[in-house]
Amino acid sequence: MGKVFNKTNPPLSPFFKGGCKRDFGWGDAVMKKLKLFAILLLLTTVFYGCAGAPAKAPDVPKAALLSKASDSSKAATRKELSPALSNPSVHEVGFDIDDTILFSSPAFDKAYAGAEPYTEDFWKIVNASDGKVSHFKKKTVEILKAHQKKGHKIYLITSRNPAGGEALKKFLAGRLVIPEENILFSPSGKTELIKELGIDAFYGDSDSDMRCANEAGAMPLRIKRSPESGYKASYNPGCLDEYIIPDSE
Ligand SMILES: [Mg+2]
């Protein structure tokens, strides 16, 4: 015998009160509440999704942006070799020669052995010897090439005496693909020349290079001196708060 739904034999489900006819009873009230809840939920979503959402990203303090830029510049630097490479205001770039472009102690040793120090003969020997005994510094040349690739104008400025300097110019111009006239001797100081040439960033190993760059308003960038270098004076990396090129010894 089939089951009869009546008050004395209620169905298992409360939705089936009173025989086979569906009478939602308190179930109807629950459904109404659910519908109301769903409407409220929808309205809340619409409100916060449109009117409640901020019209634009909140303002970030300028200092925070600068610090972010400087962080990314540092990150770029690690990848790009030098901060001057990613700086859009850098167009003219200067490099010192001894202990920056060249490990030239052997050329100086040759001159010390062959002439009275710092006489014209001494400088003639130094300037004529680089092609035979000096070595290019790998990291600096890599940086120089990267600047050339960006279309930057390159200058080499040395405080060597110009006696016999044509040999040095020829050697460096040929190897680094730089016009000879961009290789300059400035034994009395580099500040004025850096300023006159409009150099934006200057690479050097000595404290004096960094000081000259600062005085001329150029970005000072320190190339580390090789521990094998015969020149030990004027070398305190970081003393002028300059950027030190990593692995540039
Ligand atoms: Mg030097």
C-alpha cells in the first residue's frame, strides 16, 4: 500500500505537508528570506564594485616614487653595468685612461727603467709602450662599448704629459673605435675640460677623477684600481659618495 501524506502521517520533508499538494508553509518563509538575502548581496556587490571603488589609484608620495626609481636604477645597474647607461640625460661620457681603461703599470715600469722620472723622455716611453705592454681593463671596455652602442659620445682624458702622445692616441683610437681628437691630455687637471666638453658622466679610478667630475657637474663613477697597480695614491673608493662599478679591478 502506497504511502498517504496526511497530518498523522507526515512526509519526511517539511515541504510536503498535507498530502501530495505542495504547501511551502515555513519553507516558503525561508525561501523569501533567501531571496531577500540574495538581493541584498547583489546590491552590496554593485555598490562596492562601482560607486564604492576608488576612481583612481591612491596618490603615492613623490619620495616613494623616487625611491622606487632609485631601486630600479640599482637593479638596472646590476644588469646594465653602470647607472650612466640607463640615465636618459647622459649623452657625453668621459673616461680616464691609466687604471681605468688600461692597466698601464707595465708601461710606467718600462719608463722608470729607461729615463729620469717625469721628464719628456719618460713620457715618450710611457706613451709609446701601451700597445706592447699595457692591458685593457675588461669591465671598463665593456661599459665603453655599451655607451657607444647607445650612441653616446666618448672622450678619453688623461693627466699624462702629451710628449709622444700620438702613439697612445693611435693605439687607443684604433682599438676602441674613437676619433683621435676625442683623446685628450690634460696634465694640469680635468675639471675644466669635463665642463667644456659637456661631459655628463665621468669614469676614473682616482679620488681626483671623482673630485673633478663632481666639480664639473658630471656623474662620478669609480672604476676600481687593480691591486697590482704600481700607483697607490689618491684611492679611497666611495669617499665622495660616488657610484663604484662592481668587479672593475
Ligand atoms: Mg687613473
